[in-house]
Amino acid sequence: MLSALDLARRIEAGELTPAQLIEQCAEAIAKREGEIGAFVNLDVDGARKAAAADGIGSKPLRGLPVALKDIFDTADMPTEYGSKVYPNYRPKADASLVAMIRRAGGIAFGKTVTTEFAHTDPGKTRNPHNLAHTPGGSSSGSAAAVAAGFVPVATGSQTGGSVIRPASFCGVAGFKPSYRLLPTIGMKCVSWHLDTAGLFAATVADVAYAAATIGDRDLRVDRGSPASPRIGVLREHPWPSASTDISAALDTAARAAGAAMARVKDIRLPPVLAAAFRAHATIHSYETARSLASEYERSKDLLGRGIRELIEAGWAVTADAYDDARRTTSQARRALADMMADIDVILSPSAPGAAPKGLTSTGNSTFNRLWTLMGTPCVNVPGLTDHSGLPLGVQVIGRFGTDRATLEAALFVESALARRD
């Protein structure tokens, strides 16, 4: 994989130019894209032109190539949202996040595969670690592109588990920030209370650097040793249990953090959070039906089965049920804040296990939905594998608005795992 921080430092030192990096990425893509299928559109010539612009290497992102999930509008490349409804659709403007990436000195390299409207209908992408397995979704191509070493940074979005789960399956760092920390203007809206823009990179420090430079915020964690966090380990969940492998991975991460002097204890979720987990589905389907009402009414026959069934389920949800789910969410957020009064972060599996075999499903998002609904920052920490060598991820979950502290705690866990015997 390509380290965004290492590449940026080399460009800053004059050891590498943005133009040379573009060629390096283009070569890697030429070798493996045919078997992985991370992209729906590549603009290598446009990237070369951007890399030759005066001063690109002196901007905060140093001219690093960035892959853009095809849920974000781009004025210079088609945006199809993974759907047959939008063949070769050309928006008039970039999504806000895309514009921020370009302004910071990032170079848009291409659009990556997304499941249809960021839901469950899979695309063509395969897992770079084992082509017979899913890369996860909905940010399938973005996670795979980083894992394959095609680009150092990629964008994603999460409505259920679409950043953290593919990051776990592909063995990369994934960052789902606090709700609306990164703008979603120009990102296809599916659920306006859930949709969250996120990022992928090789390591926690890399993804923090990307988020800091793109968002112009104090999020970097590479300038000193992380402080020892207070960690609550979540072993019991109001959703289906984790696999043996991921349970062992969670134990390994908790032990490693404790050995590195973190204060670690087991926690349980208040009952209202179990109710909130169920409320996620109500809110998701209700809002999706209304966000995609036009697509459903005008182009129903072009929609995949998964998104069509979600929309139809949403029309069956009453306004009263939706309002009750929103009230439950507010109660759960208060309960979560109280529960975390004496801990800094929660440590939990990122997914039920390793990436499932086959390409007909992108895996299960049960370990992610509650945290998306709560709007809390989440970071997938890479570095663990199952018995077959497939990646396993654990996620560090912080309080709303504590994104830098959450990234720092994730770096602490990542570093502890790297030092374990």
C-alpha cells in the first residue's frame, strides 16, 4: 500500500514529484485493475495535467492522487451512483468534498465502484487480498483501490457500514468522522440523517493526515506519541454475535492496548441503544424512499433488487413510526454520552468477521449501524488477520465531536498491535 504521509514528505523534500507519483499509480493500476475492478472511470490524462500545474506540490495534499467514490458529483468525470438510472450522467459542479480535495492539492484520479445508491446491490470489485471474496460495500472500489496500492487516499460514504466494513475487509484504515464533519453537499443523498462522508488510507496516521488537510482541521496524529486512552471493550452486542476469529481479534487488540498502558475495561450498552439499533432500519428505509422517490417512480425497472426493496419498505413506514425512531435516537445519544463519561473510546469489531466469499453480497453492517445513527467518529484499525490471511478489523469509536482524540486512540491501538509479540 501507499502511505499518504510518506509520499507527502518525499514530495515536500524534493525526492518525488506529483507527476512521478501519478505514473507510479498508473502503472500499478495497469497491472491489477483488470482483476480487481476498483474503478468505473479513470482520468489519467487529467491527473497528469493537474500534476504538472505550478505549485501543486506545495499545497497541503502535495499533489497526492485521490480516488473518488462514484457517489460524489464530479464536473469533469461521469457520476453514475452505481445505477443504470444514471448512465454517463454529467453534473455541472463538483461535490463540496471533491472541491475541497482539489483546493487542498489533491488530484482526482478516477471514480471508484459503489453499490447502487450506496446500498447493497454489489458492483464488480473484488477483494485485493483474495479475489474470490467481497471487498465490502458500499465503498467497494475505494477500499480496494487503497488496499491494492493504486492510490494513497480515497473517499467513501457511510449510511450503515459503508466505510468501516470495507476498510476492515480490505485491511486499510477507514475513518467515518462525526456526522457532517465533512460536507455531503453534492453527494447523492440516500438518508439525510445518516449519510456521512469518510476517507480511506493505508494507516491511521495516513487517514488522519488526509482528513486534516482536506478538512483544514487539527486532526493529524503523526507528530508525537499518542496518549494512553481509557478504552471500553464492547464484547456483548444487541445484534448477531461476532465470529470466533473476530472475537479473538478483539481480545488481541484489547490485550495489546492494555499491555501498552491503556486503561481497559469491559462495558455493556444501555437497553435504549439496542432500541436505537433497531431504529436505524426505520430511519434508513423511510428516508431512502423519499430521497429516491423520483428514481423509483420514473425508472423502477432499472433499479437493482436491493435498493428497490429498501424503497418499498420505506413507503410502508408511517410518519409516526419514523418520528418514534427519531425520538429513540435522541434518547440513545444522551445515554451513550452518559455511558462514556469515564471512558474515552469504545473498542468493538468492525464487522462480524473476515470478508465473505463470493461477490453476491458485500457483507453484514450490523456492527456499524448504531454508530452511524449516533453520529460518532469511528476508525477501522488494520493489522490483524484470520487463519487464512484475510484482514480483520477492530474499530475505535469516540464521542461525537472528538474526532482527533478518536484518531489518536486508534493510532494507539494500531501501534500496540504492531508491537505485540
